[in-house]
Amino acid sequence: MMLAEKLRERLLPFGWFEEKGPDSITFVTDHAGSVPLYYAQEQGCVLAGSTPLEVAEQMSAATFDPVSVADFLLNGTVCYPYTVFKGVYVAPPGAVTEVTPSEVKTATYYRPEEQKSNEPVTYWGAQLRAQVQHALQAGVEGKENIKVLFSGGEDSRAIVSLLPEGVDCELVTFADGYNREVRLAERAARALSVRLRFIQRPEGFYKKDIRERVRAIGGDFDIRHTHVWGQLAEPVKDAGAVVGGYAADTLFKSAWMGNVEKGLKRLTPERLKSTGFDQPVGVVAASAQDWLDRDVAAAVDERRLAHHKRLLEFRPTSAGNWHTLWPLGSQRVTYAHYLAARLACADVVEPFLAPQVYRLAARMPDEFRVDRKAFRAAFGAPMGKAGWLPTSSGRIPRLGGYAWHYVELGTVAYRRAKDRAATLAARINGRKPINQGAWSADHGAFREDLTEELSETQLEQSRELVDKILTSKEANAFFKPGGGAAPDLARNRLLQVAYLMDE
């Protein structure tokens, strides 16, 4: 019990494993499972690693799990506790787990249980601000040369506003060019009185180093989200700590909630639905895809349903919203961003991933995520002038309700009209249109002809795998440029799986 209490009270994300002997390994994971760890039991041995690939490479003959691969092609993640490799599993979150060749013993010290509360939004705002600030201060204490991954959005503004006074800090913004995204970030940085450094993203950034990204992350994560990589990782490698606002949207806003409605044609602000919601949010039903083998699709859905039922045990009314939030470290499709940042810098501080912040998210009623109520109560005042400046989405961080809603609608409509006019003018003059957003055009589908990217061995193994998970018609067309019914993202993700294979 003493160990459980100590683990429950830790401030920063953690996860480690240690060998207790030749045939026993103990895994210790934090509340959210935000530092994912993996294991396998094989031939009287226990294998462990920080990525699925690391474990698979220790196995005598690693093979892919067709159901997991189908899940990954469809959703960009693999349902807990599975991985793309057969027999390689994710260590349970919020637990101390001993794995031997014959059994797995888990002592759970934390689960994100649903709780009832009558506390007002001011309470939740104060708690959120205090917990995030506590984690942030613990993460940067004694560190110099702090770099903040600063998109200029409200999450990164909130983080900067809570940094300790006098901290040596530089904001870093990535974009394709000096566009609206950068200009808005500059305005926010000036309002926060912190210097900002703009770094231009190389052309074709998301098409580069795919094999290296895949093998570094180690499987199970869509590497389109490795934003801090290569040339963009260099500026933060010498940092004492890299700070970000990852998971704020996920945990404290309505972006991933299925029980929220926007209103008729977006004419009213979002609101909590009065009816219940009992479907996993953030995943696609495999059985509805006509390009997947019927039996494989049914097995994918069965695993997702089993995970949903597991969540229902302790989140009876919000299991659907938490389908990709527990364990956070293996269920979130964007998690490759955090993992890539950890590869670039040894000390990454993401305060919204902190155990106490995750615990707060689990306790907070859904009504305070809607319209960002608790988030605004927590960070609106600390942002100061920066809270009144629009973000790239058109949002005013300090505004909510009808006021924010109509300001956002007007801002977005104006920007879209302006962008269309600028794009048309550029094409008429034979110039390339300027990308005003955060992401490059190649952030989506980055490969068309898979056969040109793989070795003969990888291509052969990929064809064998595809034959097991797709319909025969789709399998015949899958490797042809533009062929078949599978979406481009499924082809991208198959390429990522193929790079995990031996060449």
C-alpha cells in the first residue's frame, strides 16, 4: 500500500520496468499509461521493451497479428492491450505488473473512475490551473534553456502563462512558411512578453525519413504525427527541457466527446446532449468497411467492444468518450508526437499528461468540458492580453457561449474567403498558393505507389499480410496506385507496418 500511495502522488509522467530475476520482470506505469511499455512471454523467457518493435526483435520468430494490423490500418492505433506483433502486449496502466513466463500478475493502484460532483466551474478551473502549474514547475525546476513548442493556440498560451517568473524560455513555432499561423503566434508571444523563434518546415517534411520514423517509434503509432523530427528536432536537442500543451484538447475540451452537439448548422454554441451516449469515440467500425475481410473486421470490432465493456465497469456513462483516453499512451492516434519529442530531447514536460492532471480530468463532469468552461476558468486570467487575441481556429480563448461562437464563425468565414481569393490570385499568376494553416499539404496521404518504397522481401511479406486482412478483390488492387476501395490512410499505414519488417 505504501508503494501504491507513493505512485498515486507522483507529479510527472513515469514508466519503467526492471528485471527481478532471470524469469521475472516488473512493470510500473503511471495513471494514464503515458509512458507505454511492452512485454512478451516466449519459451520460458520474459521479454520487455519501450516499443513493440524492441520486444519483437528479441523474439525467436516475431509475426504480425492480422487483426491488430487491420485495426491499425483503420484507426491509426491498436486496441489495448494488443500490438501489431502477435504475442506482444502493452503493460497495464496505473499498475505494478509482474510478468513471468507463465503468468501476469497486476496490482492496480489507479483507474480513472467516474465520480459525481456538485462543485461549480470555478472549483474545477482553480483545480486545473493549480495542478497544471504544479506539474509544470516540477518539470522545469532547475532547468535552463527551456523551449516551448508554441503553436500560438490557447493550449500553448496557457502553458506559457504559467511558467515560473524569470525562467530562461524561448517559444518555437514550426510552419511551412511565414503565414497566418506564424503571425498569430508572434502576436500571442508579444502579449505574453516571451521571445519567439520561427522555424520553417522543409518542403515535403512528412514524406521524409518514413522508415526511420517508424522504427524509432516502434510500431502501433501513425508517424504522420511525428512533428518534431529531423531538421525540426535539431533546435530543441540542446534544450534543458521541451515544454508543450499536448492532451489539453483531449482531456479538458469537447473535441473527443460523442455526447456534444453543435446545434442546427452551427447556429448555436455546443451543448451537452440530454440523451446518453454508449459508443466508442475516435474509432471506426471495422464491419462497415467493405474492403476488410469480414472475419477480420468482426475480430477488430470484438476487441474494441471488449475494451469498451472494460471501461464501462468504472465509467458507466462516459466509457465511449474515454475509449481512446485509457490507456492514453497506447490509444491516442496522435501519440507519436509525444514519443518523437522524447526522442529529440531527454526531458519533455507535458503538464496535461501529468498524473494529477489526468486524475482531475477523470473526476471532472462532462458539462465543464463543453464550451471549454473549466479550461477558460483555469487559464483565461493568467493569459492576460494573449487571452483576447484570436487563435488560428478563430477562437478567442477568454470568450465562451454565444459571444465566442459568433466571433469564431465570423472570423473563420472571413479567413476562408480571403484564402480562396489569395489562392485564385496565386494560380492566375502561376505561383504556388501559400498554406496558411499549421500542417503541410503532405501531412495526409504521403505515398501513392507502395511498391516503389519497399524491398522485395518487405513487399512479399506485405502481400502475404494483406491477403489475410483484406477481401480478395481489395488485396489484388491494394498495391496499385489509386486502386481499390481502401482509403489513402490505410495505404500509408500499411507502408508503416511494412517498414517494421526485415529487409
